[in-house]
Amino acid sequence: MKSARSFLTSLSTLVLLSLVLGLLAGAAAQRWGLPGGHVTADFIQALGQLWLNALRMTIIPLVFSLLVTGIASIADAARTGRLALKAVAWFGGLIGLATIYAVAAAYGLHALWPIDPEGARLLLAIKPEGAEGLGAGAPFSEFLKTIAPANPIRAAAEDAILGMVVFAVFFGFAASGLPDRLRTPLITFFEAVGETMIVIVRWVLSVAPLGVFALSIGVGLTAGASAAGVLLHYVALISLACIGIGLIFYPLAVVFGRVGLARFARAAAPAQVVAFSTQSSLASLPVMVERAVDELGVKRATAGLVLPLAVAVFRITSPVANLGVAIYCAHLFGIEPSAGQLFAAMLTAVLISIGTVGLPGQASFFASIAPICIAMGVPLELLPLLLAVEVVPDIFRTLGNVTADLAVVRIVQGGEAKAD
């Protein structure tokens, strides 16, 4: 009874219900009319836009502070020893591989199963404000200019997200090399900024059901029932992309971890069950350590170091799902990103995946995906609606992360036998 009550009162469930009710109310208003006509519609749309803007205002300070503290923590971890450095190196290489896979999977899935043109056409009637950043069709030379901003403060003010992200990474690495008396208060300051932004995000998300309801009414007015079909299509494509990256780690574990396929599958299954039921890599950590030691032959000391580090800084599905969302929105809005925009989005996705580890799901969704959309010149207006259905893709995000964590701990261990 208690679990059912917590399910019904959870934010994710309330947001999903608000989305459904808003779409139904909008579709009904489309058919039978809305009291007050355009005046009421404009008022509801303004309320939804106000809520979205409240989320937008936290993106720059939140992402910058998270990147600085995240980079500093990775640098600290790499200095703890050869094993940690080896693990961090594997994390970086695999995240790069996942980013390339993300773009290939997103475009491949759209080619095989395209968005319904009528649903996309109706959703385009939302008339988004547009996104800042690299313009559509900008040449690769323009992208190169944005990597190092001449004025980081101006870059942040103008939503030149890639330049701001790159500056934050350099800032984090530089800060990690300072003497302790300087580094500690500086990192503590940015930790405080990040936590403050998260508090604001939680305040805004506490009224997410109202914000999503207002935005979804506008969508229902223009798209009607077609919106539901597009959202279901979105859920399916993002989930398939996350499933795909998880499956890739089975042969990676076999080849680089030198473990049998059946043995790895048996080891991963219990942790995957916990991941599916909790949608939390952290909650799956005790089972992962147990299975890595007992089933995969990983030394307890190795599992005790690498797996917590992987949960802390390594989320293989982050660039896969986040790029998938941005590319999906680009397809919806009929945007064809240039090579420079796409490369900017990939680089942003890699760097953002470092900083947003450990954020609550709803906060992570905006902090992770909004910068990528901005880098691609994709409007953010649909993100609240996609947040409402994120509960399903999030299951497959966690499954992929847990599978990758177990594979990488075996890979870092190598073919060494378990110590008695």
C-alpha cells in the first residue's frame, strides 16, 4: 500500500499525468473550443513559457559549477593511483565510443523509423522562440571559433554553450593543480553554487505538473491526438538507442575483459534487475560489487575502487540518450545541423556527461540536454514534454549504465585471476 501511494505521489508520475491531462484538454479545446478563445490560450502558453524560462535561467551557472567540480574530482581520482588512472582512461575512451555510436544510432533509427510527418507538422505550430548558439548551416570554421571564447562571460550571456563548457573544463583542470590552501576554497565555492542552483531547480520542478500541463494544453490545441503518437515514437527510439549501447558491452567484456559471454550475462543479470526496479546505478552498486567479485573473478580491492568510481563519473548512456533527444528535437523542428553544429553537440555531450553525474533525474534531464540543444541550434520548447515521458527511457539508461560498469571493471581487471 505504501509503495503504491509513493508511486502515485511521485513527481515523475504527477508530471506524466499532467502531460496526459493537458494533451486531452488541448485536444478537447481544439474540437469544441476554449472558453475565452485566443486570450485564454495565450495566457496558458505564457504560464508554460514562464515555467520553462525559470528552468532556463539555472542552466549556465549550474553546468559551469558542475563541470568545474566534476573535472576536479576526476583529476583527484586519477592521482590516487595507477588503477584509478587506468579506469579513468577507459571511461574516457568508452564515452568517446558511445558518442560516435549515439549519432550513428540516432540517425540510423530515424532512417528506419521516421517521425510521423503529420504529427511533426502539427507540433511545429508551437512556434518556438528558437535557440542561441551556432547558427543553422554554419560552416565548420565558425565552429572552430566557438571552442575558445574570447570573452567567457559574454559567451555565457549569449548562450554560446560550447565555449562556456570548454572554458569550464580548462578552469576545472587548472583549479585541480592549485595548492590545497587555494584549491579547496575555490572548489567548495563552486560546489556551493551548484547546490544552490539545484535547490532552485527543485523549486521549479516542484510545480512541474502545472508547467507541463500548461505547455501540453498548447500542444494539444495544435497537434491534438497526433502529439501522443510522436511522444510514444520518441520513447521507443531513445529506449532502443540505450538498449543498443548496453548490448555492445557484452562483446566488449568478452574481448577486452577476457570473460565468457554466458558468464558475463549471468553476472550482470541480478544487477540489471535492481537497476530496472530502482532506476538507480547507486542502488545497484552493492549487487554489482558482489557479482563482480563472485562471478567475474574481479579482485575485491579492484571492484571496491573501480565500481564506485564508475558510478560517480561514468554514465555510458548519458551521451547516447542526450544526443538522441537533441537529434530527435532537430528532426521534429526540421533542422539539419551542420557538421560544425553536430561536432559541437558531440563535444558538449561528452563534457556535460562528466558534470551532471549524481543529479536527480529531472534536474539532470535539463542540465544535460539543454546545452546540447543550444549547441545544435535546436529550440528547447519541447523538452518539458519529453521530461514527462522520461520515466521509461530512464529505465534503459540505468540498465545500460549498470551493464557498462560491470564490463569496465572486468576490463580494468584484465584477465588476472581473482585473489584469494
